[in-house]
Amino acid sequence: MTANFDALNAQRIHDAIHTFSKNHLNTTYNSKISCFDSIDSTNAWLIENGKDGDFCLSETQTAGRGRRDNQWVSPNSGNIYLSYCCYFDNTIEHQSLLGLIAGIAIAEALQEIGLSGHGIKWPNDIFWNGKKLGGILIQTADNYQKFVIGIGLNVSLPEESRNEITQAAVSLEDALKGKNFDRETIMINLIQRLLTHTEMFVQLPFQAFRQSWNRWDILHGQDVSFQHQNKEISGTVDGIDKHGRIGILLESGIEYFSAADIKLKKPKHT
């Protein structure tokens, strides 16, 4: 396998986005691509500086974060640390689905480079063969109209970094053994899928979205248990609702829970 980890070229990425959006989307994007060798957090940078359609990339992060303020281990080893700034009117009822939309975009982009056996663990993790490959963090500003979608994707993961991660982790180098791939191509595919899905987001047809989600949902049909309001709850995962809450089939029927309510254990297999 040959992996290309050359430094990312902001101009090439910009030109690829511009051409793709001109030919395939309703809006032609002239996105500002800000590339850094090192930064505290690509999300934090866009929260402070980003305009609608801007991207921030970095080779490493010194203060990368995931959900629940967990540290995101961000070694300088050819990984992808990418954030995207977009604006949505705060009257959109399904804003809470944006993180799931980003997950679908990532899953599709990885499929385009030949990856299989991957999927999304609700609400914000990308898994391959039962191990974490990447994650998503959504942050908001400007009265909940400015959204920053942060994506961390393990492309190459040194052993010392694996030891810092609190759960089983995997990289694209592991998953794509025997295949050639180029990090910049992955980045461009990822951005193209993000733009495609976020452009459709305002008029999102929930039924079509749910079908896409079910395709990539690695927890669907699995038995899970978790703590909720000081009670142990066990049931079977059964889809999501229009607010992005996970459906759990209990003896009494289906109940829905938000990511703020519960923390599901990682799956043992996909």
C-alpha cells in the first residue's frame, strides 16, 4: 500500500470545490480554505473567524475536543482535522440532525475511496470493524445560526497515539491495506459530500434522510443498555426520530433519547 501524506494544498482544494459546486450544486462556492501546520482547534478558529462556506484544516491540533469536552488526540501524522462553517436560519426545525448528516457525508466519501465495512455509531462517531475511525463535533454561535462542523479522521495513527485514546481506534492505513490512497483526494471527497448534504439540509425530506441513516447505522437492531435518570435501561436500537434522537425498543414500546440524555457503550462489532 502507498499512502500520500504530502502537505495539503489550499489552492488545489479550493479549485476542486469551486469546479465541483459549479457543475453539481445550486451554489458555486468560492470557499476560503485556511490551512495550518498547527492550531489549537479548527472548530475554535472558525467560531472566531469563519464566514459561511469557509473551511479550516490543520496538520495537528493542540486542543482538539470531542463531545462532552473529551480530548481529541491529534498527532501530526497525516490525519485529517477539518472544520466547515455554515449558516442556517434558526427556524429550521431539524437543526439537531446536522451532525447525523455530516456522518452520512463522511461515510459516503470513504466509500468513494474504496472503504467498506464502515458506518456511523450514533450520534457522532465513524467506526470500522468495531473500532473508532473518526468523530464529529458540532458547535454553534451567533444565536444558533452559525454552525461549525468539526471532523477528525484517523488516516495514520502512531502507536503512542493509540495508547492515548481511551477506546479501540483504527486508521485508514489499517482499513485500506493493499490499496493506494491520497489524503488530499479524501479531503476533497469529504468536502464535496459535506457541501452536497448541507445544501439539501434546509429542505431535508425526513423519509429520504432516514433511509440514508438506516443504511449507515451500525447500532440498528443491537441490544444496548445505558443509564438514564439514575435508572438502568435496556432495549434494542430502532432508528431515529425527526429530532435525531435514538429510538430504543422497550417492553413498553419505542422511546426516544437525545445524546444529552444517554451515553451508549461502543459496539463490539459492526
